[in-house]
Amino acid sequence: MGKQGIAWIDKASNTDYIVVSSRVRMARNIAEFSFPIKLSIENSQVLRDMIFKTFENDDKMRAIYPEDMCKIDKDNLVEKHMISPQLAKCQDLTTGILINNIGSLSVMINEEDHLRIQSILPGLKLHECYDKISALDSFLEKKFNYAYDPNLGYLTACPTNVGTGIRASVMLHLPALVATGNISKSLNAIAKLGLVARGIYGEGSESLGNMFQISNQITLGRSEEEIINNLNNIVNRLIEQEKKAREYLVEQHKTVLEDKIGRALGILKYSRKIDSGEAMQLLSELRLGSELDLVTRIDAAMLNLITHDIQPAALQLIKEKELSSSDRDYARAEILRERLK
């Protein structure tokens, strides 16, 4: 599992510093089965096997059986944003995962809904993500009878997903808005426009390293195009606000900014023990300094890879053994020193 491709890392370019990734996911249910919350284990396996059989001759989509995976491998798929924390923890149902070879498209089976189809790509590529899941959705809709109401649209386990079943999100790196004290104002403004800001791993997670996941809250009564375009437009406004905040910091506080970034680089390059919270914050400073050419530029793909590799499950896969929290702090510092030589 450690060698699974990750498109938001592998395909990142040096225009992807502020917008780390885009994700669009679609919730669908099969009419003949109860929603997962009421689904029996036996029927969950029948449903999972039906979906897997549909892809048995598809050499681009790999079927993964979570019951055959260890906890670390499942947690690493969460860190790669291929599956949700909820699916990784699920023990009440037979679940399944489909992932394409480059890690840009995945399907979760028997999470909150029967199907969670998602695409994740680097940078601001919401339309490209939607095109990918729409094509897969059309393929599946020809094979299965979706739960659908002519008035409400696609039926989902959570009422907030009823309608299109679409949730679009963008992972943004907004250190200058945080540093200038404007982040709360910006996030409050988008909340009034029907969007929500979450942490790095979605609902219930915290924001680490000045990373914010911005997504739509409403699916009912709006078309897929409206949802995507609305988020795209608001994200572009946030990008402009972040750029203006960066310009202000460079013009008014350049020496302080350079010192902060230089100290971050020094700690990352030479520390012998570091916890994930401090590492994420220092990598945020380095990401900002790299884009502003205040340190030797490190490309966005490498920064994304480092951010992934210092997460708990990734560290243990790299070291090929289980590590205590303290041992992970030592391993994390070692990885950072190697990557930032």
C-alpha cells in the first residue's frame, strides 16, 4: 500500500503552493439495499462484491479489501486523502475501496453511503475532478439502480447531501491571512455564502500548518455546475486575499518574515526530535518562504511529499515497524533532515 500513487503529490506543479489540492466527491446509494446505517453485514458484503465484480476486468481500478489491511495501512490511506477516517475505523460492515493507479480517483464502499466516488488532484482543478467522477458515476448508473426521487434528487444517508450528492472542497494554505489576523474575517465571510472551513482531514479534524479545507454545505436545489462554480469563485477570492496579505508582510515586515522562515528551515534541517504539530507549522513557514523566494525554492510536489511522509502512519510504513509517539518524533526529524539536506 505504501507505493500507491498519490496524484495531489506526484502531479503537483509550482503553481500549487496556495491551493494544495481540489477534491470532488459524490454520494450514491443502490435502491435495493438499506442505507449503511441499517445495512446487515451479510448484505454489505453482497453489495461490496457486486461493486467489485463490476471492475474485475478494469486494469486501472484496483480493488482493496480493508479486512485484509492492518490499521497502519488504512490510516495511511486517510493521510493520502484516498479514504475517510470513518471508513478506516468501520468494523460493523463489510467495506471496500477502489483506487486508480495514479491515485486521482477512488471509491469508498459502505461508508456513510453505499458509494462515495471521489477525485482529488493538485491545485485548483475542481472542474477536472468533477469530470472524472461524473464519468465513473455514469458508468455505475448503467449497472445499478440508484436511490433517486424525482423531486429531491439522489437520496443519501445524511439529509445535507440529498440532491446532487456533490461535495466539493479545496485545500488551501493561508499562512499570511493567519499572520495578519484576517483569517477569521475571511472564513466568516465564506460561511455566509454557504461554505464551511474544516481541518486537514475534513469534518472534526483540526487545521494544521495553516491548511484549511473549504467545501460546500448545501447540495439540495443546486446543480453540480452551480456548486463547482460557486466554490471556484470563492476560492479565487481567498487566493487574492492571501496574496495581498503576503504582499503586506513582505513590504512591511520583510526582516521579521525572513527571520521566521530562516528559523523554521534551521529547525527542520537540524532538529533531532519534533512532533507533528510543530513540524506542520514549520513546513507552513517553509512553504511560504519557498513561494516568495525568501529561501531556496523547494517545489510544491516535494513539500506535499514531505507533509505526507511525516504523518504517523506514513512514518511507520517508511520505517517498516510500529513506532511509539516518542519514536515517531525522532523518525520525523530524521525524515525532515534527509529531505531538506
